[in-house]
Amino acid sequence: MRYSKQVRANVMAEMGRRELRQMDVAEILKISQNNVSRRLHGAVDWKLGELLRLAQVWEIPLATLLNGTEDDPFAPNGEAKAVEA
């Protein structure tokens, strides 16, 4: 799964566990509900500072929101292939 998709899935899963709405997340981040929606639907990527703030408020490790992204966060789709020199 792509980095941004995985982060979105992790944030949505945590929102579901906590029964939070987009408006609740918007209040935490001090942004509009529309901006939260754009992040959750992939129109805009999450900023690291936003993820750090959510992790802090939710009292979870940042790694929880980044789980599954460590394999290759910059690959646009599928597996990255090494370039031979």
C-alpha cells in the first residue's frame, strides 16, 4: 500500500476506535472539517506536525499512525526497482 494511503487508513482506523468525526479531528488540529476531509480522501497529504499532534492528543506512539509505511514510503505504486549504475 502506498505511504499516503496507509497513513490515511491508520488515521481513519484510530478515529473509528475512538468514535471520532472529522469535526473532532478538525478541532484537535485547528483546521477546518473540509481540510480534514481532503486529507482523509487523499486530496492532500497529512503533514508530519498534524500526525504528531494527533498522536500526542490520542496518547499513542507516532509509529501507530505510520505503521505499515516503512517498507518504501516513496514508491508511487508497487515495488521500487533499483537502478543499475
